[in-house]
Amino acid sequence: MQYGLTDEQEMIVSTVRAFVENEIYPHEELVERTGSVPADIAERIKQKTIDLGFYACNFPESVGGAGLSHLEFALVERELGRGSMALNHFFGRPQNILMACSGEQIDRYLMPAVRGERMDALAMTEPGAGSDVRGMKCAARREGGVWVANGTKHFISGAEHADFVIVFMATGEDVTPKGVKKRITAFLVDRGTPGFTIRNGYKSVSHRGYANSILEFDDCRLPDSQVLGEVDGGFEVMNTWLYATRLTVAAMCVGRARRVFDYALDYAATREQFGQVIGKFQGVSFQLADMITEIDAADLLTLAAADRLDKGLPANREIASAKLYASEMLARVTDAAIQLHGGMGLMDDYPLERFWRDARVERIWDGTSEIQRHIISRDLLRALGA
């Protein structure tokens, strides 16, 4: 890995950071207070992203994306992590899994998503099946030449804005020596399809305005043309396109932690107690030292994992390590920043209590910390035949 960024990468960082500071920060208080993003603000952010050439920057140039490398995209997500998730959603990073589109799906789903004409959402999680994907009960069966889908998905981010949803459903079972395993297939489901309902989800304390939705399928009929990838090939599609999403979480955690640290550092350098700024007290200065060391470590873990992807090297364990460490680091940094601010840190006069609440979900979604530890340890033990 080359340490230090190229001039082009530095330009990406400075451009996205300026965008977040100028187009995202000014609206954060409104979103936090109302719990929603006004349509005109959402459209303005989306259009300005398109004008900058950063919409769908995670897609290759061959389909109209910016063609950023994994490392460059991690830098984009790191800077976006400084701002509100609800507002940054309209910066526009469609699911890479749409690269699995074929035939008419390319013109109907992939290209409009890359151009910003249609928005997508991804649906895997169910009330009874989160990290246990094979435990999903939402299923589609063949009937009369079409697929008939029934079941429920929840915690689906972005569905309230989505024109279509990429949904993973059970489409059969295999009996193996380790028990029955479900076969999974991915489907493209348009909003408004009969039998498909999107309704409001739960009220979360993390990332206000970044809503989650509940999807319900009641004898929803889907033709073969809506299958994304191969029938029963859902796991292959997941493993090809989705596992790197954990790297996005890690990168955003690093960006948010750096913003939190900036507040803590500034406060330590200006707040006076006992005749001097509190940063001169060892109990405070050592906390600052620990915070920045952990942030830098998480940053390097994240960029190193992205670099491995760019080089075509196995990166599953490294991505899990980055997601695990960065999300838990963010929790420690936000907590320490509040401690340095004392009682004012918990007041909504400062955004720290928001960052503190927002940090909690990072250890849960896109694979809990426990799942990441399982991935890491399994990778280590398999090399020894255990």
C-alpha cells in the first residue's frame, strides 16, 4: 500500500468535504428537529452531486459512473461520514449489486439508477432473520409460470424514496449433512407492484431522518425478468457485490470520528478551568492522544482493506477488522468527547449527543460486532484446518 494520497485523491477528499460542509451541515439541525428531509433539499443535494460528477461514483465508467477505485470510494465515504446520513443519502451511491443486471434490466434499472433517474433500496433483513440470511422466511414459489412472493422485510433503509427494491427471498431448500439450507434468489421489485407494500418502520434514536421501512409481500407476482442474477444464485450475487459494504460503514465511522474529535480538540484548547485551558491537564490531553491514535488506526485499517480489494487480494477478514474496529472506535471517541465537554456534551446545543446516539447503530447494521469477530476468527482458524 502506498502511504499518502495522490493529487487526484486529495482533490476528491477536498471536493467531497467542501460539499458536506456547504450542502449538508446547514440542514442538519432541521433534519434532527423534524426527523425528515424536505423534498426540495433532497433534490438540490442530488442535482448538485450529479453536477459535480460524483453521483454513482461507485460505478465503473463503462456504465456512466466515475470509476473510482475501492480506495478512492472509501475516501468519499469517509468524508460523507462527517455529515447527516439522512442528507448524504441523496449524494447517490446506488447498490453495486445492480451490476448483476442483464438484458432489459440494464436499461430499466441499472442505467436509470446510475443517472439518478431512479432510486433503489436493498432488502434482506427480516423480523426473525438478521445476520442469519439463510433463516429468512420471506419466500417466492413458482406458480403458473411466475414467482409468487409472500413475507415481510424490515429495517430497510431508503425504501421510502426507492423506485424499486432489490429483495432477497428464499426460493427452495437443500438437505445437507448439516441440515436443511435455504436457496436464495434476488429479485427486482418495482414500487407499486400489486401485492407489494412499503410502510413506515420503527422510530430509531440513531440517524434521525434516515428512516427504515417495512416491506410486505402478499401474493406478489413477479415474472422471471425480475430475477437479478441466477435463480437460487442469491448468495453468489451477495458475495460478489455486497460484502464490501462493511467497508463503507468503517469509512463513514472514521469520518464521523474526525468531526467529533475536532469538537473535542477545539473545546480542550479554549475551555478554561482553574486558570488554564483544560487541554493542559494531563487527564484531558491524554484522552485526546488516545482518541486521535484510535482514529488514525481505524483509518489505516480501512484504507488498507480497500487497497487489498483494488489489488484483487482476499480482503474478507481485513474488511471485517476495519468494520469492527472503526465502529467500536467511534463509540469510544464520541463518549470521550462528551466526557470532555461535561454536562454540556449531553445538551442539544452541541451536536455531540447526536453523534453519540448515531454511533450506536454502527456496531449493529451491516453485520454486528459479533458477526465481524466470527468472520475474523473463522478466517484465522481455517488456515490451520480448524
